[in-house]
Amino acid sequence: MILTKAGSRVLVVAVVGSVILAGRCLAQAQPVKHTITVKFDYNFTATPACSEKVTKKCIAKFVVYDISGGKPYKLFEIPVPADASGAIKGISGESQPLLFESGKHLVAVTAQNDSGEESSAPASAVWVKIP
């Protein structure tokens, strides 16, 4: 994933395809609640993480979306790891239980800078299958 405005580069974005069912796994037509877990790597070399000392031109947080439909749907946010610098492996986050329909969903992680600009969601997307 490359940030078009902030200039940072992700080494690897591997949205873990582990979608954890928050109950029993039953075939149902109606949406049921699921917990979404993502894990990815990010390189803060070009654009540092925001901190008490760095407050401008920095990465403030990561945002996870379902971009399966025409409009991105924000699922949850992941804070920047404390003292993040350079290449960081294994950044992870988990959603609260969310209503999801069974089937394939295109999940993406973006990096959001201090001014609210985000990297390209499609550049870091991966398909997951919801049971």
C-alpha cells in the first residue's frame, strides 16, 4: 500500500482472513455477529508515527474498511503502536462484534495521517470469507 499524499509505504498488509464467529457457526440467511481480526506490517521510515513529540506530517491511526460494496464501510480503527519507528511487523487489531452477511467480503486497511488523509483502501485489500 502506498500513501499518495503522506508518502509512507507499507511493507506487507496481510489482513488475516480469520473471521471469528462470535457464536456458533450456523448457515443462516440473516447477518450474524462476527469479530474481524487484522494483522499487517507497516514501515514508518518515510512518515513517522504521531506521538507526543511528533504531531504534524505523521501517521495517526489505521482504519479498517469493508470495501465490498460501492461505498467503503468503516469497521474499526487501530491505534499506531507506541514508540513505532521504522519497519514494524505484526500490527494487529480486532473489531467489536459486527453484523455481517455470510460470503466474501473485501477488507482493507488504510493509514490515516494527522490531517485525516488516508492511503488507498483498494491497494491494501484482501478477500475474506465469512462463514
